[in-house]
Amino acid sequence: MLRSAITLLFAVVCVGLVSAAVAPMRRPRQFRMTIYSEPNHQGQVQYIKATNGAMTPCWNLTNTDVGSYEMNDPFVNVTFYQSVNCNGTVIATYPHHEKGETTQNRVMIEAASVSVVKVD
């Protein structure tokens, strides 16, 4: 009896772990991004969030030094621009990650604005 109860408990735990591991990633209700002036999420911080649900929102940066960033949506491409209002030369583009990664620990660029494009 005890052995069958342990076996059943083990099976339930395994099914729960497998279903959690293969659960599809979902897009968050509100996009949020944190940009740091230094690598490894250090230095001055700027918080960004999309409130209007735009497909390609753009934000001007208060600090032009971008050392790292993190966001809550793996389904976006991130592009940094040399000029404000996402105009001018593109400094760097970071494509979305199929593995669900939402952070870049070492960017080390100077940018005046950033945009994100939703990827379906």
C-alpha cells in the first residue's frame, strides 16, 4: 500500500514537471523593459513600459550609455538608435530568443532611443 502510494505520488510529480517544462511561453499583458548603464544589470537604471499596445513603440533614453537590459517579453526584437525618436542610424538590433531569454548582460553601446517590434 505504501509502495503504491509512493509510486503514484512520484508519477504525479513527474507529470507536473514535464507539463511545466513544455508549457508554451505567453506574451505578457504589458511590455516592460529595464535598461542599465553598465553591464550585468548595474549602474543607472531606466524603466520602460508600453501602455498603448503599439506594435513598434519607441522610447528616448535618459542615459545614452547602454550596458545591459532585461525585459519581460521574449517575443520582441530590440533596436537601439543613434538619434532620438528612433530615427537615424541603427546602433544595434537584438532579435527575439526562441529559448525565452529576455536579458542581455553585456551590450556596451551608446544610444539615444530604443524601439521594440513584436514577433509572432
